[in-house]
Amino acid sequence: MKRFTVMKKNLKDKKLAIIGSGDLGQLIAYHASIDSGMQIAGFFNDFLETGENVNGIPVLGGLDDVSYLYNKGLFDCLMIGIGYKHFSFRKGSFDRFKDEIPFANIIHSTCFVDESCILGEGIFMLPGSTLDFNVCIGDNVLLNTSCTIAHDSSVGNHSFLSPRVAMAGFIEVGECCNLGINCTIIDNITIVDNCQLGGGAVVINNINKPGLYVGSPARFIR
């Protein structure tokens, strides 16, 4: 992972390919194109025919075609457009290509990321999110609209934060976690891998067991 600087990498005219052409893949394509000025080379999807168009963007092939087309120069960088309902596939797709193909960080221009932050690869930050001092974001993480992460907190690889998640300081969220809309996590909390928080959950104690937690205060459901 690399320390973020206020000098945003110039993504303009870079050619981006996206694994997954559903709602998330299309959302990544939209913001990468409109806000970052990237060219969208196309989608990879094992369930659609090569050459088929999704909202005017071509399907380039399936997962087995990714490396070949990258080496042919068809695209410069990659993003994972697979959502939280398929964490295993999302993680596996990233891990398959992480040492071979660069992953883009698509960070909307309305976000604030302090220069002290440390970021992985393949991060997608939607409008209005804030990362304060010494925040660490792992690989392949999505922060939806208007998330706020306070100082010295971290989010593990592949995790999803829904709109308006609020994290105080010194929080550690594990890998493959899905934090629902309007969740609030007080300071000095640890959440283990593979946890889901329902919408509006308020976390006031460490979560040491994977599963679904809902309510205020958040309680284990299953």
C-alpha cells in the first residue's frame, strides 16, 4: 500500500477494464469516465457474449481473457465491479490478477483524503467521502456516498461501506465486511473479517464473531 498525496494521479485517458458489468460495474464505468476522464475499454463477464454491449460499453470476454487482452495492450488498468453479495468471487478475482495487472483507484473529486492516509489498490470512493489523518484503506475496498472515517482507523481488503457510514477514531474493520447504510461505530472498536452490519446499526463493543449484526446497540442475529 502507498501513502496518499494531495497530487491526484492523472488517470485521464488511461484505458480501464472492469470485471463485472452489473450495477456496480456500470457505476464504476460512469464515475471513471465522467469524473476521472478515463477511457472505458470494456467489461469482462463470463455470462455474456464477447462483443455484446452494456450501456454502450463492449464485453471484452470472460475472466480467462483478462491477462491475454492486457498483454495485447487493450487496457492499462483494472477494477473489480463485483458486489458484496459475491465476496468470495470478488476477492478471488482481485487476488488472481493483483500481481500481474495494475488496479486503478477511482476516487471522486469531491472526496477528501488526507495526505497521511495509506491506500491499497482497486479502491472505489464515491462522492463526498472523507478519510482523516492516518486512515488506512486496504485493497479492493468500496466507500459509498458520504462515508466518514476518522483518524487512525482502518478498513480491510475487499470490504464494502454503504452510504453515510460513520467511523470514529482507532477502529479496525476486517476483510470482506459489509457495513450497512447509516452505520455508526464508536472509537476503539475492532470488527473481525466477514461481518455484516444492518442499516443504522450502532457498534459500541468489539465484534469478535463473523455474522450479521443489527440494531442499536448492534447485536448478533446469525
